[in-house]
Amino acid sequence: MDAIVKNFPVLDNASDRPTQKEAEDAVRVLLRWAGDDPSREGLLDTPARVAKSYRELFSGYDLAAEDVLGRTFEEVAGYDDMVLVKDIPFYSHCEHHMVPIIGRAHVAYLPNGRVLGLSKIARVVDIYGRRLQTQESMTAQIAKAIDESLAPRGVAVMIEAEHMCMAMRGVQKQGSTTLTTTFTGTFQTEPAEQARFMTMLRGFK
């Protein structure tokens, strides 16, 4: 079954975004709502710090995976087997509760005459990770971006992550891990390639 990847709207026009002052005022409102006093000494600079940290934590909204993946290499001496980048750490935030998702991504593709710089794959993970996300969407978005930009014979993505919305609140099940996968092309149509991807993931440290 093909993954359905929705293109969620992103504010393109800077005028559509609240100002720095508006963001800081919103943090002050949340501090008061939580029961604290934003005018006390320890919280005076918190609104500015939170707004600044959000700029970094959600910097993926200002980046496009297509720009990162635009440069490829064809001089690979005929190499056409799997390229796997394993254990790419990432930090994201759940779009439902805005608390962290902490995990690792494993990304593989089967070249079709062109390859990517390995750092580009890690950067794509960061671009989608530094947005409000669900793990399912993030997995599919990474695969779709590489598939459309590189046109390989297939893409495989697995994400393993712990969700703080399950660990810190609600059912409070610390240490539980969620796994998601997306396969395209040959990885999707040939179970043997899926199995080889999984074997390579588990087979080397």
C-alpha cells in the first residue's frame, strides 16, 4: 500500500507570521495560565528565550528538502547497490501536544545512476524533524522527498522513536518505542529487498 503524503500548509509570507513581541507575549500568557508569574526574576527573560529556541526547534519550516537534494553525483564507478545511512539521530515535536519525539532514522536507496552526498540524507531528516510532526508523516515525507528528487530504483525509510506525549503525560509509559517504515519502488515490490534492508540494519553496529 502506498503511503499518502499530505503537503501541509507552510506560511510563505513573513507578514503572515506573528512578530517576535507577539510570540513573547504568548509565552507570558502561557506562564500565567500555568500558574506562575512571568514578572518574577527567574522568568523575565524566559519569553525571549522560548521564542528563540522555537526558531531553532522549528527551523525546518524555513527549509526545503528539494534544495538540499538538488545536487547529485554520477561518477560512482558503476556502483548500483544499496546505500544505507543508519542511526541518524533526530529531535522532533508531536503536533498534537508539542512535546518532544526523540529517535533515530534509517534511510536507504537503490541508485539509478546518481547518488546523494551522505550528509544530504541527514539534513533531510532534520528538515522534516524540525517541524510539528507525526512519526508516520515524517517517515513518508523523507521517503517521498528522496524518491522525487533522486528518482532511484527504490527508497526505504525506518524511524524508531520515543514519544514524550506517551512518556511524560497520559499513559506515562517510559521507554516504549514506535517503529514506522515506508518503502517505494523496488523496496515496495520485492520483499527480498525489504528483508535485505532489515538485515543490514540489524546486522552491523
